[in-house]
Amino acid sequence: MENDAIPHLPEFNDAALDKAFSALAQQATSEAAAIASAEDAEAFRLRWTGRKQGRLNDVSARWLKAAPPEAKKAVGERFKMLKDLIERLVDESSSSGPTDAVLAAEAIDITLPGTRRLLGAEHPITRTLNEIVSVFAALGYSVGVGPEVETDFYNFESMNFPPGHPARDTQDTLVVASQERRPQRDRLLLRTHTSPVQMRTMELQPPPVRIVIPGKVHRNDAMDATHSPIFHQVEGLCVDTNITFSDLKGTLDHAMKAFFGSSVKTRFFPSFFPFTEPSADVQISCIFCGGKGCRKCKHSGWIELLGCGMVDPAVFAFAAEKQPAYDPKKISGFAFGMGIERIAMMKYGISEIGQLFAGDMRFLNQFV
Ligand SMILES: [Zn+2]
């Protein structure tokens, strides 16, 4: 029907007019429905409403103007309706909305699964740390934290490592550079243990104290399978009147049973730490072989896990400078500490400490 001429009407009665006009209306409607692009829409507009060759123009010339006077009104009414229809179709087809083809190209399949955000999970270090802390929290201990960049005083001197004392050499320390003009006790270093928080807590709070201190510590250790320059500790401190070594043994025995299972046994060996006197190393019966002896416990049946002891009176003397209630003649206490990596590696069968810090998702996903 492209560019076909509008035929002259043979008659102008109502039936002939209805037939002729409705044929044009149907043609326009079906052409409008087939429009798929802006070019199609423009062609449609020109074909029907163009000033020279537009079909409406032809209809007006051949039907309306040629109509006998008595039929002018009937033709005019129908022409007006056809013109309104064409104008509406032109408006709809040329509006700025996207065409079907564009819509199809941009369609989103809402039945496809969306982009999932992975839920976070605890790192094995964090999980082990929280589990140990919760054992002591159940015993009434609160949690203390402190700075990782610490002064020599809190990290060493107040913990009874006097300047020049050989015990300092056992903790290869990372110190902040260019502090030679400061007094030694004010010089900054990366804390080598969480013990400074013991002193910071006692300075703020008179006895009784029951606190566990989880945290990151730093030593200038070369990386190997079991050593890392960064690792984590949980320390504990209990100070009150009449605290004895029996309280220490009972507390740690209970804690190890709560953490590793009620069949675990503990035993204590004399040791040395500057900030406790007497001091002890704590072993637990091997959690892998139950004490019979295996490769993990080097066939001894026991695994060394903790250091502990009764707080040295010299440490209380430093605390008493700010809190006189820490009088070693009136109060006593115990402290203990353990390395988190060692416990996590044992619990989860990890052979390289570096895997805990490498951030490799293939490793970490195993603990989700
Ligand atoms: Zn064993």
C-alpha cells in the first residue's frame, strides 16, 4: 500500500463513506503498530500528514472537496475522526520513549540470581581469641585493651624488666626510631606482650581486678613455620586479698577443661618470668592422643601451652605509685598468658603460621 493513491469515491452515501474511511483507519492503525524505529515513525508521519503527498491531503482533496454539497457534512465528520486518529498515532509513534528493539536490548532477566554479597566470618585467630576470652568472661573476668605502640616503662620497666636487665634480650623488640633524646622509660616501642595493659589497668582501678587482655603484639622475629613478627596473646590478671597459687592452678585447670574438653589434665613446671614469682609453665595432656604419646606431642603425652605465676611484689610496687591499694603486704594476685596462634594452629591443624596472616581466601574459606 506504499504511496498508493487515494481513489476517488464512486458514491457519497453513508455506507460507502463508512467503508472507505474505516479501511483507511485500519490501514493507519496497522502501519503504526509495525513501527520499530524512529525512522519508521518519521516515514509514517510523512506518509499520512505530509503537506504535498500526505494521504490526509489526498483524502481532503479527493473526498472532502469533491463531495456534493449534501454529503459535505457526512464526509467532513468522518474526515475529522480519521485526522484525529492519524494525529494520535503520529504522536504515539514519535514520542521519545524507547522502541521495542531498544527495550529488548536493555531487558533484565529478573529470574537470574542476583549479585550475592558474601557474609563475613571470623578469622581463625579472632575465633580462637574470642573463645578463650569467653571462657574467662564466664568466670567473671572483664576484657581490657591497650595501645600497641607502648612506652618502655609500661612494656618493660613496670613489668620488672629493669633497664639493662638480660630478660629484655629474650624479647627482640621493635623500637620507634629517633628517640635518643627522650628518657628511656618514655621511649616508644611496639609492645612485645600484652602485659603493659595489666599495669595500665591497675593504675586506673584499685583491687580487686579480674581481667583478660587479648591483643596483637610484635617482636623482631624472623618468619618461619612457627614464628611471626606479629602474633596475638591473651593474658589474664587476678588481684585480690588472699589469692594463692591454688587459685591460679584451679582457674587455669578449669579454663583448659572448658576450652579443650573436660578430660584434659594440666600440670605445672617451675619457670621464670620477670613479672611473676614464683613462675610456672603449664602443660595440658595431649588433646590428640589423650596422653598416650603421638607425633604432635613429640611422644611425651603433654603439650606446653601457657606461662603463669604469682604477680611479683615489684610489679605491685609500680602500680602502688598511682594506686596505693596495691600494697604487696595486703594483696596478692596471679597472671597468665598464652599465644593465640599456637592454640589456633594446634586446634585447626595449621602447619605454617604465615597462612594466618597471608589473607589467602582459599585458606580462610576453610574456616567459614
Ligand atoms: Zn599426643
